[in-house]
Amino acid sequence: MLSTNTNFLSTHYRNACGSPADGDPGKATLAWLEAELAAAKEARERVWLVYHIPPGIDGFATLRRGACPSLMIPMWDQTYAAAFLTLLKRYADTVAVSFAGHTHMDDFRLIGDAEGRYGFALITPAVSPIFGQNPAFRTVTYDAAGGILDQTTYDLTNFPQATTAAEESTAWPQVSRPVEYGGLGFGYKWNMGWMHDTLGYIGKDPIHRKYHHGDILFGLHYAFSENFILPLSHDEVVHGKRSILGRMPGDDWQRFANLRAYYSFMFGHPGKKLMFMGCEFGQEREWDHDHSLDWHLTAQPKHAGIQSLVRDLNRLYRALPALHELDCDPAGFEWVITDDTGNNVFAWIRKGSDPRARCLVVANFSPNVYRNYRLRVPLAGKWHEVFNSDSAHYGGTNVGNIGEVRASGGATPELSLTIPPLAAIFLVPES
């Protein structure tokens, strides 16, 4: 398999990127290719060529500019295209097939001239905002001699549960809206603003968080403008930023409690969830591509507790429709407590389609325990505490509500809660 950089052969390279100081990289590329093909022929080997920009006509650019057939826009500089064709003629028995991309279309090209055909190129489809944002890949079946027997292309129509996500940090609108409605057609968009604001908040000492209360609230002003994913990505655990655990303030117990509270807040917040590897057990050091993850840490109870917490949050997220069913719909969220800046407490209701599919999330980002903390809920009767990040099972202090609490009756039912320190609790109404 020979991979060559056909970008140097493009008309765009010569017109926009080339300079006299570069010499002639297109000519050098073809000279290298000729030497490799000659060596393969002498060794009686068959070759697959792999390159990015295919030869031939740029059909999309031609149609977009309304050019006449006599003014078709070529992909390559014609001098290079002629030299490449000469190589294919000379090594027709050596080159089995070419693979290319660039156009993002499911396509193939016959390579030849008036005298005959000397090769073909399979163009691999790929995600593209121009052509409906439909990602795809191709598989090929080949024989022992390297000849292509068959090929199959798969796209999203073959995998209805597959989706796409844009790692995108600008204010470009409608990234996750369908193409037919003016969007870019991605399934989801990373919520980089949420990541920046909330990591900044949780990295501060609790005594200072009251001055940054809005960092938690602000994300809900735009949380439903896209289909968002909440990312704790690779970018946040490298280049001196420290691991997610490494950002947590306080002594060792507080650092782990902060991390448990933050992960719980994330799973209770609208939006799909994304964690980079190692976050799920509280990796201490930054990620390093030259080393494996520090799996040995899971032998320590405090790291095993983080691992158990993430495992249980995933299970709860799947089990409770209120946490996932309307993740990207404003009907699935309602604030309960937004103004308790002095206590660093937030509370909200997550909702599913069923009127009783409700989950109350209460997050306490202070190291204080709050008892008899009253807040309104939509339904009277018993509410079951289905999750508590301060559970001893995760390394916490076991402060909580002993499994359930009863809301008062009347027009505005209220709960009187015990809220554990640096923790989040999830409660659901008795069905």
C-alpha cells in the first residue's frame, strides 16, 4: 500500500499555497511515486494507491459556478494529471486500485484517456455539511493478489441508532438542527460553554463559590438551543490543565467529595454525558498518550468509590425517563432553587413525558450539612431518595434522608430535606 500526498497536485495548492521557495513538491511527489512503483514491479508486487484528492473533474465546484462543459474545473493541475496517467499506463499491471476521499461522496472514478482505461479510484464517502451530513464508511473484499472483488458502503441509514456529534466552540447556530431546516445536520453539539463555566466554578474553594453562582445558572439560558452533550473531554486533562480530580480544592476528602458532587450535578443536568477515559475512577495525573491509565488506583477505596458512583449514575440515567427522555427539550426541566448563593445550593426538577416521571435533583457545593431544608415539589406524598453521592458506598459520610421523605399536602407541596455536604441527592415521587 502506497500513500501519497496529492494535495500537492491540486490546482488550489499551486494557486493559493505554493511559493517559489517550495520548489515543485508536485513533481517531487510524482518522482517518489514512480520510484516506488518501479520497485514494486521489480518485486512482482501489486499496489494499492491511497491519496486524498482524486484526479478528474471537480463536479461540485463546476456545477456550483454554473460552468459550461468546456469550462469544467479540474481537481489537479493538468501537467500533473498527465504525468500521473503516464505512470498508470506504465504500471497498469502493478496498480490494482486507488482509494481517495476529498469529495465526501460515495463515488468512483475511471482513470484513462481516449486510448483506454488504465485504472480506477474508489472515492470514500464521509460526513459533510454540504451533502446532508451523512457519515459513512466502506469495506472492501479482495483476493490474495490484491484485486478488489467487491465493496460495500455503510451510512447512517444502515445504523438508525448511530449519530454524529460536533466538537464545536463557536456561536454558530443550528449545528444540531436538520439540514432541511437550515442546520448543519449533526445529531449533537458539545456544550463547551457548560464545560468551561462549571469546571471554573467547581475548581474554586467553596467559600468563594457564592461569588460565581451564575456560572452554574448561565448554561440553562441556552441549554436547549442545541442538542447538547456535556463534555469532560481529552482537552481538559492535558497540557497543564490537570486531571478533573486535580482541579478539586480542599483536603483529600473534600477533593473526592467535590468530584462526586460535580459528576452527580452533570448527570442531573440536561444534556447527554461524555467523560474522557480515566475520569470515571478519578485519575490523579493528566492523561499521557505514552502511558496506560492508572487502573491500579481502583484498588484504593476512594477511587473505587468514584468508579462505583459513575457506574450507578449511568444506571440511574438509563432507568429514569425523567433524566433522559426530554434531555434536549425545555419541557424536561424546571428550576426550584436558584438564589441560595450563601449556601451554594441548587435544586431543579427533571421531567419525563409521563406526568409522574419526575426527579428532584439537589446539589450542595458547600462543606456544610443543611437540615430541615425546605423546597417545593410538584407532587405530595412520599419521595424516595434514589441516589446520594455522600453514601459511604462511594466514600461519603452517609448523611441523607434514610431513603425517603414525605412532602406536605396542599396547593404547593414541600419537602423538608437533610442535604449532605459537597454532595447531590436525587429523589423521585412514589409511583
